[in-house]
Amino acid sequence: MSNEVLNIKTTMSRFFIQYLTLKKPIIEARISVLTGEKNIQIPAKMLHVLAMLLYYNNQYSDNGEEERWEKVFNRRHRDIYCESLDMKDSQLNTYFSMLRKYKILTGNRVNKAFLTTPGEEEYELTFKFSINGDEE
């Protein structure tokens, strides 16, 4: 068996966008299954919005679930998202609506199927290709 390891040095604040970028095709396929829509293409800005939601969810992981999601979606954090991503509140609302349409958000919570919790120092993401030899 062959394998290839890519070591990526990152920070916690950059981890989530890097993670989502690597998993983008898989996330798009999962959305297609959840929504029944074909050829889902997640815009880069929407991926960044989701990355910020995941980052702050992780930052407040010591809080109870209700309190954590209230913080992640409160006005203060919405302003942080808009400033960090150079967008207006109306644009942010559009991305939230798209995330809800794609079933990534349920109300003001990220669907558990799309959550990830990295360790303090390391996170391993493994892709395993099972090759059966059949050619089409």
C-alpha cells in the first residue's frame, strides 16, 4: 500500500478554511445528497463564512451548546465576520440563507454533519482510495 502525507503548518484561525478547502468537493457532494440538487458549487466567500462559524464554534466549545450558538451568531460576531470578509451585513445574510438552503445551517446552528473539532496541536484528515481495478 502506498501513501502520501502532506504536513500543513497552520494556525487555529486559518485551519478551518484550509480544512474546508480540502474537503470542498466532498461537502458539495454531501449537499447534493441532502438537497437533491446536482452540480452544487460553493462560492469561496460562503466557504469563508462557514469557516468563521466553525472557528468561533470551536473557540466557545467550553460553553453549553445554546450559549455557544448564541455567541457565534450574535451582532458582535456578525460584525466581525463582515469586517474580516469585507462584506456588508446584507451579503452575510445572503450567505447564511444559502447555507440554510444547502442544509449546512439549521436555524442559527451548523448541522452536526459539517462540524469538526480540531485538537490543540494536530488534526489528521485521511483520504482513502479503494481501488478495485474495474475500468469503465
